[in-house]
Amino acid sequence: MNSELEVVSITHHSQLTFPSPSMRGGAYFPPPMKLRLLNFLPVFLTVAMAGAAQFKFGNQTFTVPKGFTVERVAGPPLVNRPIEASFDEQGRLYVTDSSGSNARIPEQIKNPTHRVVRLEDTNGDGKFDKSVVFADKMMFPEGVLWHDGALYVSGVPIIWKLEDTTGDGRADKRTKWFDGKTANGCANDLHGPYLGLDGWIYWCKGAFERQRHQRPRGQIINDRASHIYRMRPDGTEFDSIMAGGMDNPVGMAFSDTGEVFFTTTFFNHPRSGNRDALVHAVYGGLYPKNWSILDKLTRTGDLMPPLSHLGPAAPCGLTAYESEVFGKDFKGNLFTAQFNMHKVQRHVLSKSGATFTARDLDFLVSDNPDFHPTDVLEDADGSLLVVDTGGWYKLCCPTSQIAKPEVLGAIYRIRRTDAKLVKDPRGLKLDWEKISAKQIAKLLDDSRPYVRHRAMNHLGKMGEKARAEMMDLLLESKSVTARRNAVWALIRIDVPISEMTAGFGLLDSDPTVQQAAAHAAGIHRDAATVPQLLNLLKSKSLHVRREAATALGCIGDKSAVPALLAAAQSGNGRVLEHSLIYALIEIGDAKGTAAGLQSKTPHTQRAALIALDQMPGATVTAMQLLPRLASDDEVLRKTALWLFERHPEMAKEMAGFLKTQLAKAATLSKEQRAELERQLAGFAHDPGVQQVMTAALATEARATRWLVFDAMAGASVKKIPAEWAKAVEAELAGKDEAVTRAVLNAAYALGRAAKSKAFNASLLKLATDFKRPAELRLNAVAAITTLPAPLDAGVFSFLQIQIAPDQPAMRRAAAASQFARAKLSGAQQLALIKSIPAVGPLELTRLLRAITAKDEKTGRALIAALAKAEGLGGLSESGLRTALAPFPPAVREAAAPLLKKLAIDIEAQAKRLAELESNLKGGDIGRGHLIFNGKAICITCHKMGYRGGKMGPDLTRIGGVRTERDLLEAIAFPSASFVRGYEPMLVKTKNGEQSVGVILSETATHIQLALGPALERRVPRNEIAEITPSPVSLMPAGLDRVLTQQELADLIAFLKSLK
């Protein structure tokens, strides 16, 4: 036996519980002589035990449910780093294959190095044994689809149509099928394409580049949001299915009734372990996350919900399982490939209202951190193929910066052990060009999914020749599957649906056939189907009602408005409500929709109000909203409030309602208080609302005053009302510490929003009052808009005490942040330098900004202190070099040893990581928890569950996503990579100020920056000169030097436990 051949062993474990949920630019294709024939011939060890099965391949073990097997069916040199795959009619597998390049996207567009290979199984054993390069020099290929004799491949910003016109296995014709004309730094702009059951081609557009397109009825799409788009294969009738604020929609799948599902990253702002999601895409839906790019997009109420929260999974490929080979309970299930979680999950769907719920089950789990599944697809025989891209990818995915060109990918097949053999699974024994339409029509009910799909496509291409057969089938067939698939076949003919037999589907007795036919009517925009669609709005199936509403909106017939309003009266959940309201907006009949305001049903009034608010050329007025704001009906109250909050110009009319709410502030729940606070802050620009807030401050009710000050802190006012200023001044001298904290927040926000020094004297007095708690004094210093220059002696002494090593971490960080913005005298700078040897890395980076002197004496003192500093590792070479630039040459020369010590050495980093990793044994989770909250001060910047800061990524489920080595790298070398959404940015204002921070939120007028723990800055956009990425993380480097080896092991053990 070949010495390179390794054996796969399979064992069964009883009661085995499934786990819960790099490289730089350039190509690396290994030489064939060095390839290892890894695990191609498994040895089956059958043990009759209940539980799960394990399959070992080299250094990794797969766990799957009992009764399933895993085999490796392709790998190098046939394919090296597979990404996505698609079968043609012959069973040949087209696979996008990465070169391993992580070069910047503009460089990759200029010099594409990736390829598409075509794999074949020539002997029918289920393993691929032949490979040809179908296309080379491809831009990063993030999707592939074989359809009708051509291969569609996405490579930002283009979807290419590749054709082999000579039959030699290589694409000799390349056509730009779609050009999005945008390419962001992570290549989010394009994923797909995918073939819908309607014969249209769908694809995903990620955030956040602006694209402009025109929809079929002339509406213009011009935004930066994410979308699912679709077009006919001939490149006509561009349309958007959904939009959202998520970062990166990737995979897509379709149910047998035409439902659209997709996977996405950053569906939510990371919080409590939620981030990525599996989503049911409803036509016209607007989905999270909620931020400024959604401001001008059509809303029908709250943003649409996910199907399943997946945590930080980085979900990629998605497939809907169509056959019954795995079992009847698998049919219609979804499977997701989860890059970060090293697994494939099964999602069992159940209808719920007009949408679904999902039960999420681990299906294949690897214990290898370098296993990164990017696609999952069903083969014709009912087995599942899982595509593992290997360890090369790091672009915008900071799993590790250590290059692993040797960790290549593979393709695996999952089978059911007792599955019956599917004969001729692709129908290759049929002569498709010679058999009659009647014979092909019979195949619409075939048990083989690939044969059904081929029959649908073939009948659609036959057009009029298939009309009679489809008529007979739709009217006479007892098979629901055959009738439904007949609709999907006929939808592909470019004739109004009412003129085809598919129109009979609207009258079918089965709701799934009706749903498919309604989709057909909508996509063809066939006005002749309106009477049947109106009737379907009364269907017992909420899915049918939803699809009928969607079709009526697409058609745009005003006669449908009364029926849509009537259908809204029962509520029936967010998804159906959305489709009804969106249809009203699409139709655009303001007069007809306004009739719904006279309805006695709250849900109908709600639908009419929202549709009128969002409809071009229509409006809602404050006079229409105020009576409903005072209604006893919760639906009407919430709708009126939602609309008021979207219209700041209605603040005058809102004042009376806010006054009433403030009067009962003491009796409000926590949630109601938060809602009222948000409303007050949102309308605080209005003089009438300001007077209401001022009057409330005169009350002795503590809860009321507290709430108003909190609202002030969230308000955006250019001029501080005089009465507000008096109230703030008075409370700063008050003895109620809880209210004083709220007042300090208000003083901080108001002073900066209005660029006012009004509170500085009172704040300085509080800051120097040694009788007040240190926390309040620190907050007072932070609230002073401009610190006195030089810094007040009392404040300097106080801050210097707070940065001492024996002070709490949060207090040290806050004090250092204040030093960073202070203008110190020469003597104060020398005094501060004396504190540097004892401070940690988090404080040191900030203290360095306070040293602004240029003389040699100060410079040499600084270098001497840095040489002894415990937190030196928290500095970067570039940062220190910049800080020393103003000093004389002699100082900079003296700093040479320090700069050399801080210089980045990739080899040294790798060596250091290996050293740290070798000593990780014996970590204690309990002790690690204490270190997380204490010495390592992780909780200062990172959220865990509902606690913690928001400068860094949510760590609630970090242990399921990152390896010990990844975590070590993040602690020791935080600037090596940045997590998406937490990149440090350098913001320069027109007056010369510079701030480095993480952008927490953006609006059309402001950005909110996190500058440090508990330190934020709101910067008006009209004052910003430039925003550029900063190469240095806000997280200080060198924590691996501050913690002992045991403490580091404990911390890593705790982080790995967070799943």
C-alpha cells in the first residue's frame, strides 16, 4: 500500500452530543508530485450503537447523525481551494477555485488569479477523478451557476456568462451578463447567481457601495443597502426582492413553492451572541441591521424578522433539500454551510402565519479549525456535497494572520447508509431532444429532483408546443407536484399568464399550486388575473394571501385597494401585514388607500396610515395621528407614535402628548421610560417640546427630572435653552448622586452639541471637590468641553492618582483619556512622565498623546520612562515614531532601541504565538472569568451578554468561532487584523482636530465615535474633512506581557468556553 495513503476510520458513539454552535496575495497551487492521497479509501468499522457517527480524515474528525457516512470525493490537485459549485445536466461539477490570494480587491480586479475547474466522475463511484480548467484568470469568484448551456460566475463587480463553444472543456466565450460597477474592500458587492423556480436569475448585493438600477415599472433603485436582485436570463426586467442593512447576504435557496431564503452576516449589530442569520426573503421587505443607509428606503413598519439567528457563524452556502433519499422528514429542509463554526447545520421548517419557523440542528461538525465550509449542495442521487475551502481566506475575516498555504480544501459527500440506489438520477438515458411534450410533462412528477427541473426547463423552452399538454395536466392530473411544476414550467414562456394554462393554477384546489400561480401572475404583471388574485386574498392559507398581495402590488391595479385594506383587518402577523401594505404602496392610489382611515378596524387603519406615509405623492398629517395617539387601542397608539417619530417636523403637535406622558413618569415601566426618553430626545429641537421638558424639571419628582436629563443627553440642539442651562447648573451642585450622573451626561452632550462652555466652571468645581466620589469627578472632567490650559493643578493631581496601578481598570482608562485631550504645562508633562513606567498598555497609548513638548529634556525623560514601562507592548512602532517626531534628532536617535523593539516582525510574532500556545494547558474557566472582568479589563470594551462596553466585538459566543491561537493573536497582536464593523478610523475635522475611534453609528448629519471606554464623540458630517482607516487597533498590544502565563491560560480557557 502507498505509504502516503491514510486510512479513514469510522466509529459510533453512544450519547455523543453535537457541539453547539491566511494567507497573503499570490497563488499557491501545489506540485502534483507532493500531493498526498489523503483518505480516499475509507475502512468501515460498523458498530451497532445508538448516537452519532464519527469519520476521521487525517487530522480532523467529522461528526454526523447515526445512519450517515462521510467520504472525501475531491481535493488537490483536481481542485485546491474550492469555494462554490454547480452541476450541469451531465453531472459534471463546476467549482470556483481560489488561488489563495488575499490581495486588496482593486489589485485582484487588475490582476485576477483565480479559476473555475470542471470535475468529472468518469467511473461512477461517486468520487471525482478528472479535472479541467474551464476558465482561468478569474476575479475572486464568489458564486457559480450552470444554466442552459452556459456557466454564470460572479467576480466583483461582474457576473460573467462563460460558454464553451468548441467542446474542448474550456470557456472560449466570456460575456458580461451583469455589471454592478462597484467593488468594496471586502468584495461584498456580489454573491451568486442562483436560478429561481421561475427561471429568473437571482443574486445578492452586499453593503455598502451605492448602485443605481431601474425596476420594471420605472422606479429607480439608488442606495447603498444590501439587496437580492433578479433578472431574466436575457438580461431584462431588473428587479429587487428585498433590501436591508446587513453586511453581506451570501447563499440563497428556493422551496418548491418558490419561497426565497438567504444567509447573511451582520443581520444584527452584534449583541448577546446574535449577529448572522438565516432569513426568509419576502418581496419588498426591508431587513436589519437598522442604520442610516435605510433612512430613505420604503418601510411598512418595523424591520422584518430573521428565520434563525446563527450567531457569528459567517454562513455561506445554502441549499433546500428536495428528495426523500435522506428520509421524508428531510424533504424541504434547509442546509447552511457555516464558515466560522466549522459545520453544516440542518434547518427543519414549519409554516407559521405567512412565514416559517426553523428548528436548527447540527448535521456535520468538524473538530478542525481549518475546516471552513463555503457551500453545500444536493447531488442528483440525494447525497449532499460539502465544499471546504481550506485555510487560505482572511480578507475581512480575521480568523488568523498566520499564512497557511498548505491547508488546502476538499469536497466531501454525505450519504445515508440505508438509502436506496437512485437509478439514472439525472435522466441521462432519456433522449430529451426527441421525446414528446406529453412524455416530458409526465416527468414533472418524477421522484428525481434533477429530472423534474430539467423537464420544467425543457417545457418552458418548448413554449407554445407544450400548451395543450400543460392544459391537460393542470385540469386533470391528480398530482399536486405535477400541477405545481407545470406552473413553474409555463412561467418561463414570455406570454401573459392569463393567456396560458398556468392561469388555471389560480383556481387550483391546492394552495401550493395557487401560490406558484400567484407568483407567476405577479412576475408577468398580468392585469387579467386580478379577479382571481382578489379571491385568493381570502384564502385559508396565509402564504397564498401573501403571494396574492405581492402579485397585486406588482400589477398595480387600483381596483385591488379595497380588498387589500379589507385583508389587513385581521392582522395575522408582521409578514402578511408587510405584503399587504407594500402592495398598497406599489399601487400608489392615495385616495383609495385613505378610505382605510375610516375603517373601524385598527389593523386596517394602521395599514392605510403607513402606506400613505410611504407612498410617493401622499402624506399623513399630525391631525390624522393625534386622535390615534390618544386611542385606547394599542395598535393605533403604536402606529401613531411610529409615524410621529419619523417626522421631526411634527414636534409642535407632539408636545402635548409628551407633557401627558411626563406627568406619569414615576409610574412608567423601564421599557416605557426608555421609549419616552427616546421620543423627548428626538423632538427636543422644537421650542414647544423644550418648554415641556423645562416645566418637568421644576417638579420635585425625582424620576421625572432624571428622565428629562437623560433625554437631554440624547438630544441634538445647536443652542442650549437658558432654562435648561440653569437646571443643569443647579443639579451639578445637588447631593442626589444618581441624578447628578444623569446631569453630567446631559452637560457632556449639550456642551458638545452646542459647542458651549456654559457648564465648564461648575464642572471644574465638581471635579476638584475631593468630597465627591471619584467616578463623578471623572465624569465631570470628561464633560468639560475645553479643559483649562495648562490643566488645573487640582484636576491634574486627581487624574494622576486615578491612573495608578491600584485603581480600578475603568477608572484608569477614563483618567488616561482625559490626559490625552489636556494641554499640560512643561512641568506637568515631566510629572506625568514619572507615572509612565507603572501604567498598563491601555493607559500608555493615551498618556503619550498628552506629551506635546518638543525640548530635549522632556524627550529624554520620556524615552527613559518608556524603557521601563510595563505597557510598552501596547504601543506600535509607527505610533511611537509619530509621537517622537517633534523632538530634536538626538531624542529620536536615543529612541532607536525602543523603535526596533516595537518593529513588527512576522516571524517573531509567529514564534511568540507558538511559545504562548505551548503553555496554555491547565487554564481555569472560573479564574479566567475574574481576569476578563478585572486585570485584563476585557469587559471595559467588549460586551458579553448584556454587560460590557461597545468598542470591541461582542464576545458572547467567541469560543465557538475562534481557536486558541486566534484568541492569542488578538490579545498579543491586536493590530494584525480587525473584525468587521470594529475597524479603527481616523477622523479629521476641518479645524484640524483628529480623533481615532470606532464608528458606532451614522446618520445623514452625524457620526458617533467611540474614542475609549465610556468616551464617545458625536461629529457633525459638515465639519469632517476626511475619514481614513487607522492601522493601529484601539485595543492595546502587549497584554500577553502584562498577564502571567497562568493568567493567560485561564483567560483563554474562559473565552473558549463562551459558545
